[in-house]
Amino acid sequence: MSLLQEVNEKALARNIPLSVQLDLTYRCNERCVHCYLDHDDHGEMTTAEIKHLLDELADAGVFVLSLSGGEIFLRKDFFEILEYARLQKQFCVKLKTNAIVVREREAARLREIGVESIQISIYSHRAEVHDGITVVPGSLRRSLDAARFLKSQGLRVIFANVLMVQNVQDYQGMRALAEELGVECTLDPTITPMMDGNRSVLSLGIGHETLRQVFRDQALVGEVDEFCAIPALGENSLSALPCSAGHTSCYVSPYGDVFPCVQFPLLTGNVRKQKFLDIWRHSEKMNEVRSIRVKDLTTCTSCTHVGSCTRCPGLAYMEGNMRGPSSQDCEKSFARTGVPSANMLAKKRVAPSLVQIRALPTSPIESGGGALA
Amino acid sequence: MARNPRAAARSLDGEMMIMSGRDSTLFTLNKTATTLWQSADGATPLDEIVEKKICAEFEVEPTEALADAETLVRELAGHEILQISETPITPDKPVGEKR
């Protein structure tokens, strides 16, 4: 067991929220076509409120603090918050940003304060594709300049790429660019529904056949046969936790709302009205999420993929049942292995076909000769 | 000896987990090392910390405890988790900075 796993196990056993994502703002200077956020400011927490929250998070045992948004650098007090988090409260801080406002001065300041990593959203190595997704002309050039400034300060930079129909053909070029710049690169084919429940952005997903091809790219997945195989059901698979949301991690919005995860919009409390630790420990909803084991899931327990599925309980919740399947993850398991999930088979059984074909009657004259009902 | 402000640190069930600001390596300190870390205020010398905190709390022989502590401190300083200096370290006068 690695040291990180040991620490996680310990935190889990003691109900300690080891990591928290705090979105400082939903305002943004890009308008990404797949974004799930409402960018209007509905009353963000003040600097004092955020510092107070950081005090509470540190007291609760939070070690990893991911600052995200929206665009974090749009907050005028961003560096004040970051300095407080790092130098007063000793959090391990990770940043998520598009970095288009980061120049030499900001990069030097980040180096001075010290952050674990800076994750930058980059969707393609080609400006016409990246800028088409962000809807901001020149955004790729500015984000890449920022990555160079940050790298020159010796900071760890990670490119985060969401795969969509618009950019899926570019991921290899993106990875080559990342390698050239000496930065890490992650790929994620998951599109998150809008916070208001609108699922229209899901149409940007890359679809089964393309995903199948991506999962067979040796450069990405390593040993393809091994990656695409269905692992045997482990001894403890059914008693396992669905994911860390609500167990060792959670999410706080710019308005102080606390959720199990940024992708799990089940409101469990608000830090403007309650103490963070009270929400973490005593919220009924948080405890309900916490009580769920894989064996409690509907449909999934009988699925071939139950031991290896990346099922997201938040996406399942957005589909209507936090104990149910997450269709996007069913699609991933299917694209990876070629074996449909229990959820997909169940849907197929109940879904009426649009075109039903029946055998031709023996006497065409009697039936009118139609083959389609 | 002082805690390096660039390191990330949190107590987990009485033991410190610390991430090096230099290379993000994660460490966990046992209870003795945690006491040492928490006592590293930039002003108290190591031998005093060992005598007053470590020996008093953990019932160890002073000479042996000091030798172990010196080894640990050098190791942690190598990972930029602790700062060591012959003179007191204060936030406005970090290690290596001439005034």
C-alpha cells in the first residue's frame, strides 16, 4: 500500500475530509461550449468569509485544497486568499485555471507562494479548435504563454483536455504539444450536465465508436488487451465505496454551498449558515451518500463491470438516482470492453423500437403486404 | 530550526503529514518526529527541544535521542521541509537571507 493510500485509509476511518475543492467564483473570461456553470455572480463569499472557511477546513483536517472556478484569477483577492491558504494554513494547494491572465509576474508570485500544481484547460494544439471551444480568440496562445511562464518558474503544469466532438481528432497533437513543453496532460471524455439539470451539452460527447478507438490507442492506455479486459470481480468489490465523494472529499461553491463533489449537486448545507464540520459530520444527505456501498446499487450489482466501472455517483444522481447507474460510465465500460452494461441491456429490453420488423405473412394479399408495423 | 513555510502540513490523528514544497513528496511523521516538527519554531535549539519535549515525553536516553533527532532534521532539511541555521530563523529573516 502506498503512503497516499495509507493516509486515505486513515482519513476514511476517522471521517476526515482529506481534500476539498473550493470554487472561488463562477465568473469566467472564457465561454467554453461544454461548460456546466452559470457564470453570473449570485453573491460570492467575501475575502473574510473565505478566510474563515479556510480556518474551518484546516481545523477539520483538510490537507489538499483545490482552488477552481470559474476563473480563479478573476477574483481581485485571489493572491490574498492563496497566500492565506498556503502560508497561514499550510494547505497543499492545487489550482485549476485557464491561465489566460497569467504572465511573468503572476507566475513568479505563484512560485514564491508555492502551489502543488496548476491545471490549465487546453482543448487542442490548434488555435482554431481551442479558441472555437472557449469562444475567446487568442485564448490558446495566451494559455500556452502562461504555461511557459509557469514552467520557467519550475512549477508543475498539467494540461486538462475534455474530449468532445469538436476536438477529439486533436488529442494526439495536444499530447505532443504537452510533451514539447514538458507538461503533463490528462484526457477526460466526460461531459457534465449543466448545473440546472439541462443535459443538452451531452450532445457534445464523442460517442461510442470514437471512444472505442480512443480506448484502443496504445499510446494512451498502454497494453490495450489488458486495459480492455474485464477484470475479475474482487473479493471486496461489493463492499467497496463508490468513490471518495462525501467520504474523504467534498466541494464548496462560491456561495458557500457544500456538496459531496463538484459533479454531485446534492446540497448538504451552507457554510454561511452552519459550521463546515457540522455539515461534514451531521448532514443527513452527506451521511446518506456515505452509507452507500457498491452492493446497495440498483442494476449495477448484477453488471459484468461492477468491479471495474468508473461509475460516478454524481452523474447517476443527475440522472435521477444516486444509487443507480451513470449512463456515461456504462458507455465507457462498453466502449472499453465491448460488453454492454446491465443498465444498457435493461434499457434495451424496455425501450420500444422505433421500427418493428415482423415476418412477412404467408398470404400478402390478406395482410396488405406490409412488412413494417 | 524552523518549519519551511513552503511545505504543506496537516495533523492526521496526532501525526503530521507533510508535502515537500520542492518536489511534492509526501511524508508522514511518527509521534516523535511530529513533536520535533511542531517544536521547530525558528528560535529553540534542537538540543533544547530534544531535552524538554522528546526526552520528557517519550522516555528516551538524551544522547541517543539527540543523535536520532539530528539525523532526522538533516533528512527533513534535505527535502526542504525544515530549515536549519546556526542563528534563529524568523519569517522576516529566512534561512540564507543576508540583512
